Amino acid sequence: MTPTRFGAVGVSKFHRLKASGRPAWGFFVGGNLMIFYCPNCWNELLDGQQLCVRCHQEVSSWDEKTFEAKLLQSLSHPEPMTQMRAVYLLGERKATQAVGALAELFRRTSNPFLKSEVVEAVAKIGGDSAFSLLIEALQDPSFIVRGEVVNALTKFPERGAVEGALERALKDPSFYVRETAKQTLEGLRSMSE
């Protein structure tokens, strides 16, 4: 068995993958099974398949895209962890062109952890669109998401609407959100004194 960052892989499978020259777009499930996806439409591919039967695109077309274009496309990947990694990286890169796509992802997913990652990413990116999404996200049904929004609003202290949003969060049904809003508001007010 050959150790990789994905786990232990049988030598023959590892060498076949390495020799194929294909990037590892899939992931390991267990020890020996790798799932490859078409990088254009996320259809599952057979090992070694170079043309997608669904979208009829060459798998190698992925190599021509910029890193940020790949990250944006990964927001629609079927694996939630791939989406979360893409969201995180877009936030770290402060990819301003990604805010609209991140807002779409926020609205279409019901996963509170993915939504929280989107909130954190748009807070890092900043700007009017990001701020608008955070204000909208204060109405999310998940207290986890609302709590993350309250924390994220601290990155926008110059906006007068932040204090009003935090005041509303003080009346949130969740104790966690209320306490986080209280601490955040106290911190903002002590900074302005």
C-alpha cells in the first residue's frame, strides 16, 4: 500500500493514476475507490474516461480555467465538503467577483454549516453586496447561521446599519445569538469611545 494524503492506495491503482497524468478531481472513499467527476457538469466519470457522456466536454478543458474560475464552478459540486473548501478559498482570496455566486449558494442550500462558511467568506471579501447578504442572513432559520452573521458584522463597523442589525439580534429567539449580539455591540461601542 502506498500512503497518500487521501489514505492508503494499492500500488497498482496509485501508479495507474499517476501515470495517467490526470489531476485528482475525485476523492477517496475508503481505501481503494476513487470517484472522478467531470469538471464541467460534475457527472461521475469512469476511471480513465476523458470525454463526459453528459456534457460531451473533454475533461482536460478544466486545465484551461483560472483558479478562481475553478473555485466558482466548484460551488455547484455534488460533494458538500468540496463546496465548503471552495467557499473558504474564495473568502481567503477576497474574490469580490464571487459574492454573487456565494449569495446564490447561500440561498439554495439548507446546510447551516455551508451557509455559515458563506457568511464568513463574504465578510472577509467585504463590500456592499456582502453586507446586504449578511443583513438578509440575520433572518435565517438556523441560529448557527445567525450567530455567525452577528460575528461577521464586526468586520463592517463603519456602517451605521451594523448597530441597528445588532440591536435587532438582541431580540433573537436564540440565547446564543442574543449573547453574541450583546458582546459584539459592547465591543463596537467600546471601540467608538
